[in-house]
Amino acid sequence: MSQQTLSKAGTKASSGYKYTFAARMAKTPKSFIREILKVTEDPRIISFAGGLPNPELIDVDGVARATAAVLAEDGRVALQYSTTEGYRPLRQFIADRYKKRLGLDISPDEILITNGSQQCLDLIGKVLISAGDHVAIERPGYLGAIQAFSLYEPVFHPVLLHEDGLDPAQFAHELKANPIRFFYGVPNSQNPSGVTYSEQRRKDIAELLRGKNTLLVEDDAYGELNFAGKSLPSFRQYLPEQTIITGSFSKILAPGIRMGWVVAPPAIMEQLVIAKQASDLHSNYLSQRIAYEYLTHEDIDTKIRVIQARYKAQAELMVSLMKELMPASVRFTTPQGGMFVWVTLPEGISSMEVFERVLKEDVAVLPGTPFYTDGGGKDTLRLNFSNSSPEKIRAGIGRLARVIRDMDRP
Ligand code: PMP
């Protein structure tokens, strides 16, 4: 029995009662990020470890106005139970935005409102994965998806991610070798790597899936955060009947309202709605009404442009400092959007050791191993740039580079 199974299955109360849990819990990793965030709560620490949107860009006054309006105009309805699928005008708003941003024809009937887009991943796992099913995922992959899917006990097939997207040759090989239920990926400003798939890569991946019995789950949590305001095609454009898209208001409105959605073809939607019903009846209806009120009365496009400009400046500053200060053997991505830079350390340098050393200098970084389902990534780090001021980025990258330079000396 592994150590993890022992500690989970053998937790004892002072009365001697032994708590036991479903076997699936032992297979699900605890979020390492949440553990690290506990360490970094100290305000003195410059944290590149988390993944929070910049709090200065959260429009508290706008949300207050929207909340007051909803409660004043329709409070009794907004505080009542509602439908599982979600507030229809909000679903229509999302559908219209897909048309405007990506030229996609999506019916509101194909949209289900969820409790953040994280819930989509749980629901997708619930309706698509039986224990032992094969799931392909990016390497490195989004930790929240690894955690959500792990509860349904799949066999993961990590596929290498390059600066221009997924490795098509390895993906083709995985598709041939195993009956893959679905591929899960984040083609826009991926978490953790910051990579955006090129248009050609999207076409390549779609072609590999055409005619196959494999779905594609496109997590588009960062789709609106491209620094140039540019939108690359969704996989739905190439494979409308095989693509599920997940979306979120967390990065453009506020994560605390926990509003996300999933777009799926009708047969899948039917199953997702059943799973959602069983899990929480429906998403917070008051939040849905507030989000809709906000989105239709405030200038969301201008707000998104402000977020893009701020994150672009912060990302550019971080990357330029890294170019200037890091040893040449350190590699890192240049994100076109999102919130993260991904670092690969020189051979033989452990990211866990970098984490420990730089924490002594009040800087927190995130070792990359939790983003690997195969134990890899020991020489990688994820750096968040959205939640640090330019001063903190300057100071933090300076200290991080010094630590890595010291460790890199022969
Ligand atoms: N997908 C990705 C790729 C993410 O980075 C996140 C947030 N860390 C989520 C989904 C979940 O976000 P939310 O539930 O707030 O929509």
C-alpha cells in the first residue's frame, strides 16, 4: 500500500474511529498549489506561485451596481430556485459573443451554466470517463483538470506541448495505440505553459481526430486574454460534433462569482445536464443574474482591453528581465496571453530546490511537477505575472535569477 493510501485510508479519530474513504480518493492528487498558497499568504512574500487575476482589475463598483439593480428589480425571482441549464438570456449572451468573437454558430441550448469552468471538468469526467478509460492530456497539463478527471480513474496519456502547440506526431501515435475517449487541452494561453497553439497546429490536431471516436475538450478559460485581442479558431470550427468548449467569467469579470459554462453537442449536453442536476440542481442563480446585468450594462469590451494591456505589460516586463538576468541555459516561454510564463531550468537543477532557496528570499515560485501525470517536470517552474506589480516583478525575478545563477555554477 502506498504512503498516500495509508494516510488517507487510515486516518484515526481520538476515539479510535478509523475513517475510510472510497478507493478513488487515493488516486486523486491534492492540489499542490493550494498547499503552496498557504505558505505564500504572508504579505512580505512576492508570489509568482498562484494564478490569481489582478485584484486591482476587479470592478467592485460595477458588480455592486449590478447586484443592487437585480435585487431591486427582480429580487424574489433572482433568489428563487431556477433551471439546471441556467439563465437563458445569459446563455444567449454567451452564444452571441461566440458569434462576434469567433464566428461560431452556437445555440443557447448547447450552453450549460456552471459553477466556474472547473465544474465543467468534473461534469465532463463524470459523464465520459469510466474507470480505466483512456484520456489524452497536454504535457504539462492543467492541474485542475488532472485532479478533476483523476476522481473518475482514467489512464492518462500525456502528449508533449511545444511553443506552437501539441506534438502532432505523438498525438497520432497515442490515438493509434489506445482508444482515447477524449483529448483535453487549453489551446489559448495554456495553464501552466503560457503556450498558444498556432492555427496550423489546430488544423493538424483536428485532422487527426476527424472520423475518429475521440472527443476534444477545449478549455478556453483564457480565450479573451490574448494580449493582441486576437482570437484564433476554436476546434468547434473544424469539428463541431466532436468538440466540447469550456468557458469562464473568472478572468474577465471576477473568479469569486464562480460563473462558467460548457458548450456541447446536444447528445452530450443531455448527459451533462443530468450530472449537473445530481450535483447541485443549478448554478447560483443570483450570481447568474448579476453577471448578466453586469455584462449588459457595463462596458465589458473596454474592461477586457484594460486587462489585456495590463497583463501584456507585466508579461513583457517579466520576460525581458529573464532574458537579461537568467543564465543562457534557462529556457522560458513568451506568452501571447493569459497569466503564466513556463521555465525550464538548466540540466541537473531541481525546481523543488529552487523553490526552497528562493522562498528564503521571500519569493514564491511553483515547481512544475504537479502538472505532469507521469512524474516528469522536475526541472520546470510556473511563474504567474498577472498578480504582481512591476516593482514586485523586478525584485522577484532579480532574486530568482540570482538563486538560479548560484546553483548553475559548476
Ligand atoms: N481551466 C483552466 C485552464 C484554468 O487555469 C482555470 C483556473 N485556474 C480553470 C479552468 C478554472 O477556472 P474557473 O473555475 O474559475 O472558471
